[in-house]
Amino acid sequence: MVAVLTAAGGAQWLGAATGATDPLRPWAALTGSPQHAALTDWRAVDGGPEALERALERARQAQRPAVVEITAEWCAYCQKLEARTLPDPRVRRALDGAAKLRVDVTAMTDADRRLMQAHDVYLPPAILFFSAAGEERAEQRVVGFKGPEAFAQRARRALEP
């Protein structure tokens, strides 16, 4: 029993040292887990509403729809969304071709608050969908947690031409 607890503790310690956030999957960062792979194609946007507007403008100029995830490390639903929903193959297919932008408001700086206020977001998580023309598809916005199938359906509707 002691050996099992020692091994589990060691796995947790190694996971924490490598940046893993899920105690049930301590080696996720080392193994290239689907969750990790699902987030590598999301581009971090820092610098408040101006930086996000520039990123959205680049997507519009490239005639690509955009998806904006507003997230925070302290947000339980954000973690659940990133662990269960975003890595799902149905969701990845639904978001294929869209510019994926990720805004981390963990620090809740003045710039973060301005960005959230500019986009009418009270708290994370919020997923905003923008057409290739740069218009938000507000009726498809996701606030809070959605499972993979419901999220994929909403994303397909939001991103259809």
C-alpha cells in the first residue's frame, strides 16, 4: 500500500512540475494528450481589446471566421471546457479553418476587464464566434460549459458561411 501511495505521489509531483493541471492525468503535458494538442492551435492574445481587435482584423482580412475563447486558470468551467470539449474530434472538426484566439484573463488586469466589457462578457468561460466578415454571431455565443456535441453543433451553425 505504501508503495502505491508513493508512486501516485511521485506521479502527481512530476505532473505538477511539468505543468499538468489535472490530478487524474498527471503526465498529460509529457504525453501529448488530446487536450494539450487541442490547445496548441489556439493563438494567445494579450493586450486588451485593442490586441483582440487587431487579431480579429487579421482573420477578417484573410477571410477566415474566428473563435475567441475567454478563459482563466481559476475558472472551473474553463478547465472542464478545455479538458472535455475542446479536444473532442467533433469540436476540432467544427472549428477547422477558423482562426482560434485565446484570451487568458486569469490576472484580471485593467486590460482584461476592458476587453470583457467591450464584448459584454461578465466572467469566463465565454466563446465568441465571428464570421469571415468580422461580425460576431452573438446568438451562437457559448457562456459556461457545454459538452462536445452541443458545442460542435453551435460552432457549426456559428461558422457556416
